[in-house]
Amino acid sequence: MKTNRNLTETAAKPLIIPIFVMNSGCPHRCIFCNQKITAGNYPPEINREYFESEINSYLGWNKDKSRLVEIAFYGGSFTGIDHSYQENLLSWAQSYIQAGLVHYIRVSTRPDYIDTGILARLEKYGVTTVEIGAQSFIDDVLQFAQRGHNAADTIKAIRLLKKENFQTSLHLMAGLPKDTKDGFVYSLEKTIELKPDMVRIHPVVVFRGTALAAEFTEGNYQPLPLAEAISLCALAREKLSAAGIRVIRTGLHLTKEMENDDAVLAGPLHPAFGSLVLAAIYYEKTRQLLEQIPSETREISFKLHNSDVSSFRGPRSNNIAAIKKLCPQAVINVRTSLEQKRGLISLATDQGRILTTAISGIN
């Protein structure tokens, strides 16, 4: 009998216990990849002592015992790992499920490392979610990034995973070499057609020791400016959320290694990138509301859920300042209510006009 894989619906924010396999199973190194910087200094091979120490450490500080827990194997192409090593890792993870301490297992892999035999092995050990590193749906972009697979491989992998009842996640990147805004939008459209359960998005950052670093140094590649990266990722979040696809992260997780002076050569790396993306979405939705009110309006009152206020106001209240520039003649009020639905922006004017707009994917 198949394991219940309805993770998306049963737990919006499970406790994720990351285990990095550090390029294990990868046939080569992608143009943008330096996992010692992006993941951290993890051992090249994981033994059982290290594995159990990591899992028990996370379980120990978790105070909410009702929270669902997921072991996630990141950092390599998991299904390309040597079978005996792969089965060791999976069996160790499965023992925590059997003990009732962990609920789910997630693995990340390449789209061309998925077939029925591989999925049977994952099923055997109770894997619930498979994240596919798609990055793009444009073959020329994938080829230049030295991914070693094409868009058709991603389509085939997601369809097979869905057929076998796995939760699916896709990883996309904005600002890859040879890509454009139109190309990125095309990748979003293909993603929506496939309808994975989840998507993770981040813009390209140039790290030391990568082939992309050489392209950048030689003047052959320029990463996205921060504002453009925010705009593209905001567009992606809106499109995907409106299609019912959960965006589980926008932006890279910052590691201590990224703080080293020579670790990051260039690119839109920001400690609160996801928050900047949300603020951009809230501002754009608000701007669209303001276009619908008459210029003689003298007072505008916004109502939001308490948890949405920081995104509405933006970093350092930049959104509020921009709203005041759009409506210099009006007094701006912002009110909060726990009864307001998350993601809903309500606007009321002194003339009695009431408008609302909703942001998808906020809960």
C-alpha cells in the first residue's frame, strides 16, 4: 500500500531536516554550482553516526511535537548515487518513520535520473516527495549551463512521478546565461502545464570556483540586477500561485560560507530576498487598486491581516512612501484585523468607495 503523500495539504510548514549529499550522484558540475558555498561544509560521504546525530539534533530542539517532520536529501542527484549507499541513507531515514519520529522523506535529483525502477526503490523506503532540478525549459539554456539533460526529460520525469503518486517539486532559476525574460516566462508556462505540487525559485548568483565565475570575469555574463531579479521572481510567484502551485521558496538560503569576502563574485544575493519579492507583489496589487479611485480622493484606508502588514509596507516602509507619491493629496491609513483573510487587501476611501484585491498563495 502506498504511503500517504498528501504533504502539501496536511502541513503547510513541516519541520525540514536537511541532509546534504554534496554532489553525490551528479555526473558532472553545472556551470553555476559550488555547493561548498551554497550548502556549507558537509562531509563528502555520510555515515550512520553523522546521519543520526543530525536527525536527533533537529528532533531535540523541536518543541512542537505535533508538527510534521520531513527528512530532505539535498545537494546532489540522489537517484544517481551508488545503489548500496542510496539504500543505506533511505533505510536510516525510514527507521525514523517506523519509530514515529519522522513523517516524510524527500529527495532531490535530476530529471534524467527517474524511471520506474528508481521510483520502485523510493517507494520501498517510503519516499514521499521528489524534487526535480529543472532550472529551465529551454534546451539552449540547459546546454550552456552544462545540465546534461533537456526539457523533455523534465516533462517525462514529472509525468511519471505524478502517475506513481509522488508529491512533485520543481526547481527553477532566473537569470541563467542565454536566458531572457520571455524565456523565463516560457519556463513558467511549461511548469504550469505540468502542475507540480511545489516550486522553488532563485536567481543566479556567481560563486567563486565555478565555470560561471570565469564567464563573468571574462565579461561574457552579467547576472540580473537585484530589482530585475525581484521583479522576475515576483512574476513567477504570482503566476504559479494563481495556478494553484505552491511556491516553497524564492531566493537562496544564505550560508556562513557566503559571508566570506571572495565567495560571491556578483549577483542578486540578499538576506531577505523572499520578503522583497512579497513586498513587490503587495505594492503592485495596491497600485492597481489605486488606479481605480478618483484623483480627488482625500483619505484612503487600507485593511489587512496583521501578518500581512510588513509585506504591505515593504522594507523600511518603502511601499508606503511610494503610495504617498502616487496619492500626494490623500491621507493614508493602514489598519489591521485578525479577522481579515490572509493575502486580502481592502481599500476604503472618504467617498465611500470600497475595493479589494487578493494575493494568491498567502496562508
